[in-house]
Amino acid sequence: MGEEVSLQMRSAAVDVVRRLRAAGFESYWVGGCVRDLLLGIEPLDYDVATSATPEQAAPLFESTREVGRAFGVLQVRCADSWIEVATFRSEGGYSDGRHPDSVHPADARTDVLRRDFTINALLMNPLDGQVLDYVGGRRDLEQRQLRAVGDPAQRFQEDALRLLRAVRFTCRFDLEIEPATRQALVAQAHRIRLVAAERARDELLAMLLGPRPRRALTLLLDSGLLDHIAPEVKRLRGCEQSPRHHPEGDVWEHTLQMLEHMQASVAQPDAALALGVLLHDVGKPDARQRVGDQWVFHGHEKRGQEIAETVMQRLRVPNKTQSAVQMLIGQHMRFISVREMRRSTLRRFILQEGFDRLLELHRLDALSSRGDLTTWEACRRELESVAQEEPPVRPLLSGDDLIERGYRAGPRLGVILRALVDAQLEGSVRDRERAIAWVREHFAPDPDEPPAGATPAA
Ligand code: ATP
Ligand code: MG
């Protein structure tokens, strides 16, 4: 986000609080934006908590929309985005392990007590910079602790998504999980199954694409969460490989290193690349065989594709992303033979859709094993030479165009079209109309077909 946009957003968010207060309501910035400001990070969005109901708040602003009447949430327009204005509320009963059964109007203190972690439960009055801290969130921020608000066991029990949020925030801000919170997290890891697959997927992707993917996967493994969201990935741990090809260690370590390289060196990794990295070798544990003193993994791409399908279906990964990931897994071993490929094969390989991502995956794969980038470089060179070549000139007319004009199908058509391309290259023919005239000038149409039924000359 541009600096100007975020300043504009911030002043709009100050204005929202100012107007609510001028109308006699209590109001604060709350949650993520306060946390980010205290950490010196520019907030991506602002949430406002207030004593006003949406009905009371809406008339104070030019443009609003209601997003959750039941929850008392109103959005106020600010340039291209929306500032969320939510009435203080308490929540009661979480019989599905994910959503409150009911919500009730409340005061500021009660409102923050329903929030997940202390660092996300701070209030700030932007008019004077005062922070209102009912939960010890400031101290936890300073000490870099992730701590549940109130009783951690109860908080995870209420809403199982908090299990993954705990890991995500811990990694994002490089925190330690406070011991009681951690204990509850481990004890309830299995409850992550109550969460809609899409939500779990989004949390997982945010972790893979976030600043500390190694830490995220390690925490997911250690907490037991990985057993419930992607046990297939857990099997990479302890899947030994031959040091000659993989001095870095087992498949798990190799995969973690790739995620770290992705974080450090890919400008804008997408979900497909992240999942491709996570799953590219997921077939190795099943395909592993001992040959002499080496481990070999014949066909692990194929097996990997099958396993990846199971994982991605479970996580409801969109079809388009799934196909992109399948392409990465299925083709990641083709780089081995790049140097033996005929030029035409190589060209087809590098010019296929999605190759940029595949080449990026290969680079990460190489960096996280022997560090040999020669194949990567060869592909880059070939791509460059393709880019520098004149675009192939296609004839302005097709064979069908000629047949319609009385030329007979057969090898002569090829001769005519090649001559036409030469004329185009010389610049004497620039459009279709001219092309038709040029062909007529240089090549007489074929004589009429003998009439049907006529006896061929003996
Ligand atoms: P981000 O920068 O990722 O948006 P955020 O803290 O704003 O971080 P949101 O998911 O946007 O996170 O939620 C806004 C606030 O709502 C949180 O700061 C937290 O106070 C509260 N919250 C969100 N989800 C939950 C949840 N599942 N349980 C309890 N409180 C939650
Ligand atoms: Mg937010």
C-alpha cells in the first residue's frame, strides 16, 4: 500500500472516532491496528469499537454499509476501502466450537475480553494516543508473548480457529507462546477438525507465505496441528535421502529450506508456488527405494500428484490453483534432462503456460539441495534468446483462405504461403487485402476440379 493511501486511511479512521465521540458515544481503535502501531508497523486496516449501535452510528457518516446486523457491525467508506465500526459486544455459548450462539451489547472492557489473544485486545484513543489495556497486552507485546485472553483452554474450546491463529500470529510477529496457552493449544489440536476447511486453508497459506514459514511448520508439527490438517506432510520428516544429492538432510528439511528461500527471494510468491513447494516431494516417502548405497525415488512425482490431490481436496483449494500445483509436482523432475533435450523439446518445455513458476520452484529446489543453478541458468538463457528472436511471421492468409479462392488443397498451398511470408518480410505486403491481390498476381488459381462422376483419364 502506498504511503499516501495509508495516511489517508489513518486520518479517516481518526475521523470516525472523532465523529462518534462528538455525538456522545464511546469509541476506540481496537485489535490489529493498535497492535501494529505499537509494534511500529503501518496497519493495513483499522477497526473501531464503539458504544453506538449501527443505527446510531450510520447517520454520522456519508457512506456506510451494514455487514453484520446480528453482530452490530457497520462499515464506513474511506476512499477505496472500508473501516469497520463494531458495537461493543459480549459473546455467549459456542456450541459448534467455532461461532458464538448469541451476542449481547456490552462495554469496552467486556468487548476486549471476548477477543483471542492479549496482543489483539488493545484499545486506543487516536485523539490523544492513550492505550486502554484490560488484558496485559502491552506487556505481552513488549515481551513478545502470545497469550490467550483469559483461560486458554476455554478460549480454544470456544473457537477452534484460534488454534491456527495462535501459530500464525506467533510466526508473523516472532513471538513465544506463553506456556499455559501452548499447553492448551497442544491439548486441543485435534479440535482443528471443527473448522471449515477453507478457513484452515487460508490460515495455512498465510503461514506459508508469511515471514517465518519454517517456524510455522515446526510449530504445526510440534503442536500436533499438522496431524489434523496435512498428515501427509508430516511423513516427510525422517524420510532420508542420499547425501550426495541432498546434503541438507531429509525431505522435511529440504522442504523447509525451500520455503525459507521462497520467503527470502521470491518477490511475490502465490498460493500455487507455496503449495507446490510444500507438496512437490510429498510422494517421496512412498516411492523411496534402496539401490546399492543410495536412496532412489522413482516415480515420486506421480505418487506426489495423487497425494497432493487428496490434501488439496481436503483443504478445498480452488481448482485453478490445484492444476497449477499439479503441474509443478508433475514436472519438477524434468529439469534433470534439460541438457539432453532437443531444442524443440526444450522450447516447448519453457514456453508452456506456468513455466515461470515451475522454473522458480526448480531454483528453490536447487538452492535447497546442492546449490547447483546451471540448469536454471540454461533455461533462463533459452528464455532470453526466445525473447530476443523476431516473432515468427505468420502468413496473413490461411490455406482455407486460398482454397476459398480457387486454389486446390495440396503441397502447392505451402509454396504459396511461404512465398507470401517472404513478401511480408520484405514489406511489400502488409494487410489481408493486399495479400489476396499479391497471391493472385503471382500464382494462378488451379484449374477447376474435374466434374464429379467423370471417368478419370486412363
Ligand atoms: P490482521 O492484520 O491479520 O487482519 P487482526 O488482528 O486485525 O490481524 P482480524 O482477523 O482482522 O485480525 O481480526 C480483528 C480482531 O478481531 C482481532 O485483532 C481480534 O481482536 C478479533 N478476532 C478476530 N478473530 C477472532 C477469533 N477467532 N476469536 C477471537 N477474537 C478474534
Ligand atoms: Mg484485520
